[in-house]
Amino acid sequence: MAAEIRRYEAERVANDSTYWMFFELLWRDYFHFWVRRWQGRAFKASGVLGRTPCGAQDREAFLRWCQGSTGEPFIDASMRELSATGQLSNRARQNVASWLARSEGIDWRWGAAWFESQLIDFDVGPNWGNWQYVAGVGNDPRNRIFDVRAQAQRYDEDGAYRARWGAATGA
């Protein structure tokens, strides 16, 4: 894939799309090495940093998240898209992960396992590594709590995405 991207750029044009495709391939490879490095710690609640994670065992809140019925329109739209298509953009993945693990305090591993069962492009390393990252127990020490309403305003200003997936566009 990387060679094909570089061929396309040489023959036609390098652009934002080719840049981001190559960039995502690098992240995928990074997370494959990450799992090999950390092995079992890639799947532990405390993550690779051994931090105390969010870990509420609220099954009802988790099920509402899975079903896209949390009452948070941007989250609900994303979860409905995932359920209907098996796909979700990276931006939406980060938002729903942050909402589940950080806003609701639900065990991040539940979300990672749900993604594993739903995504058609599921890949162990990127999935579990990104969930740790968002939950605050992975390699990145920065706080990754997304303001989902600000994200909705920025990435779905006209509410078309939320309307497409059956979620109200309220504030």
C-alpha cells in the first residue's frame, strides 16, 4: 500500500489524501509493534503505564452507548453509523471512546471489545492502543477528554451527520 501511494504521488500528485493515507499506515505499524512490545499489558485495565483507569461497571450506560441512545446526539449518531455499517471515522472513534471512558467512566476495555465485534476494519493493535490512549492509560500522558459538543460543532456544523444517523441535532 505504501509503495502504491508513493507511485501515485510520483505519477500524479501528492496531496492531503495521500499524506493521510500514508500517515495512517505508519500508525497501524506503530500499534502492531506496540502490542508486540507490551503484550498482555496492552489489554489490562491499567494499561501500559499502570495507571488507575476509569472502570465503572454500569451495564445499562454501556448498552445505551452501544445502541446509540445516550442522549448525546453526536455520540448517538456515531454509534448508529457503526451499528449500521461496521465503519466509523477516526474522529468519531475518538469521540465515542472519550465519551464512554472519560465522560461516563465506563471500563475502556468494554468499548475496545465492542469495537472489535463491530468494526469491519478491526485491527488489534490500533484498536486497543487507541482505546488506551483515549482512556489515559496508554503511552500518551496527556489528558484526552473530548468535548463532544464542541467536536460536533466543528465537524458537523450543519447537523447533517447527526440527521443522517437519526440523532437530534440539539445543543
